[in-house]
Amino acid sequence: MDRETAQKLKHEARLRKREEKARKKADKLARKAERKTRAPSALLKEFWNLPNMLTMGRIALIPLFVWFTYDADPLYSYLAAALFTLAAITDVIDGFLARRWNMITVVGKLLDPLADKLIVLAALVMMVRLGRIHAWIVIVLLSREFIVTGLRQIAASEGMVIAAGQEGKWKTSLQLVGIVSLCIHYTHPMFFLFMWHDVDFNLVGKFMVYLSTAFSVWSAAVYFQAFLKMLSSRGQPSAPPVS
């Protein structure tokens, strides 16, 4: 191959390289422009509606709550109790708004129960750390949550819906009141029944959490019974129509 042919081939190779580089640059600019003009996905829109933002705000409060519970003085105990109460109130508000404004989303169905469990878990663990409640209570409560969550997932995979019973609602209410009382912890004067009384909030909190543990075990047993009943009813052949 003579020198002229070699130079010609080298020149063509450089041209192809430039064209390839220009094509890649054009593709990159086109993808960038497409990302700017593309509408946000449905999942991204779900994240930014008000009920889901309240739920994510509840999750964001957890580190601050844990920080307050590290110091066991009366002021920080009050602040931790107030923060936990605020989280419980936002739980009610975001559920109400989601139903009222028809904003029940896949993201909300995932985040709402997750936020509830995370902040309750954080509170119970911190109460054990401070010696305000026994560890076995927390083990029982967490075991119940894992069992019921597992049953719900199995039921959902089989197309079954098991409604929460009244005992589960009582468990949640007693647990929330108990955790708030344990966060306050100290004895404070309270005015009720037309006179002032010194209330030991740690004692009140323990009683409420122990009571919620009993309701927790009861609700898990009821849920498991309903789950078995639905499974057995699905296994039975349907009765033939009457002619």
C-alpha cells in the first residue's frame, strides 16, 4: 500500500471518529432535552401530595425524637412526648386528607404503616434504654407486628382482605397513650376531679403499655383465626346452584 492510500485511509478514520463523537454528543443533548420536557412519573407525583408529605415528615421527626430521649431530664422528656403526640396527630390528619381528597396512593399505602411502626419502634427501644419499660414487653410487641405483617402479606398475595378488629384499635390507642406517658416519665401535678393530684406518668405509661400488650396478643390471635378461617373457606368447594 502506497503512502497516498495510507494517508487517505487515515483521513477517513479521523472523519469517522469525529462523526461518531458528534453523534454521541447529539444523542446526549437530545436525552438531556427529553428529560427536561418529560412529565414527572405518576410515582413521583404521589410522593409530593400533601398526605404523603405529612407521612414523610413523620419519618423525618424520628431522629429528633431519639435525640430528645437521649437526655432524661424533665424538659427533654416533655419535648419528646410533644413530638410523639405531633406524629400521632399527623397520622390521623394524613389519613383523613387522603380519604377526603381521594389521594389514596400506592406510596401512601407503603409509607403510612411504615412510618407508624418506625416511630413506635424508636420510642419503645429508647424507653428500654432509659429503663422505663422492660425489654420483654418490646419483644412481644415487635413479634406481634412481624407476625401480623407477614399474615397480611400472605393474605394479600392470595387476594384476601382481613379487616382490622376493634381489639387492634384499642391496642393502638392504649399503646400511644402509654408511650406518651413513658416519655413524660416524671411525676407532675395534674388538675382533675376538681382538685390537684401528683401523677406518676411512668407508672401510668407502664400500665397502659402492659394493657396494650394484652390487647396486642389478643388482636394477633383474632387475626390469625380470621386468616385460617378464610383459608379453610377457600379450600371448600362451592355449593352447586339449586335448579
